[in-house]
Amino acid sequence: MFKRTVTIIFFVGIMITTCGTTYATNGSLSDPTSQEAYTMRFAGMTKCSVYLTIQSGQAVPQIVVDTNTNKADKVSFSVNLQQYKNGTWVTIKTWSQTKTVQGSDVAFVEYYKITKKYKYRYTGTVETYKSGAVLDTLSITSKAKTY
């Protein structure tokens, strides 16, 4: 009986200490709205906001990373603009940018001319760095918009 009680207490203790663990290096955002900011337990960023707008016949992917120089010194963006065509998402434009952290926000904003009667979205990866080491890797997918 004593061994059984000790075993149960041991396993309950392990479950309590491991269930709340969250790792800061990987995360994912899928179909966010432009009104939401995502806060997760990351090492190099506080939150990441993902927007896709269509302005004057152009798709405008925007990503805003809330960070500061104490957390990260660079933010890297890899972004794929996609068009939904013939039942599949096709990448029509790709960007890769690395920006130096200078204030509290680091933003990615680009413009790309698109054609009417299609859905658009973007996918990508945001990474934060400190002294050359990767702190966070976040996979993102914007909400689809029709033009």
C-alpha cells in the first residue's frame, strides 16, 4: 500500500511540473484577424501581429513584432504571398528581409500588384536573434482575403 501511494504521488508530481512547461522557440499563428495581437511565451519578442490588406489593387502583407534591444537585436522575415488558383495555394511573390531592432517594434510591409477574382494570403516565418543566435521561430499564415 505504501509503495502504491508513493508511486501515485511521484507521477502526480511529474505531471504537475511538466504540464505547464512552454517552450519559447516554436510557435504558430493561423488565420489571425487584423484586430488581434498575439502574446506567447517567446524569448525575443513580446507579441507578433499579422495583417493582410488589399489597397488599390495591391496586396499588402504586414507583420509587426513587438520586441526591444534587451530581447533581440535582429528580426528576420521570410514571407510568401499566395494566390488561391484552381483549388490550390500558389506562391506568387517571396520576400526575405532581416531588420535591426532599434525601438520597440520591428515591421515588415510590402506591396504587390494582384489580379481580381482571386483569394490571397501569405505564409511565412519570423525569427528573432540575439548576438547571432536564433531565439524564436514563429510560423505564420494570414487570413485569406478576396479581391
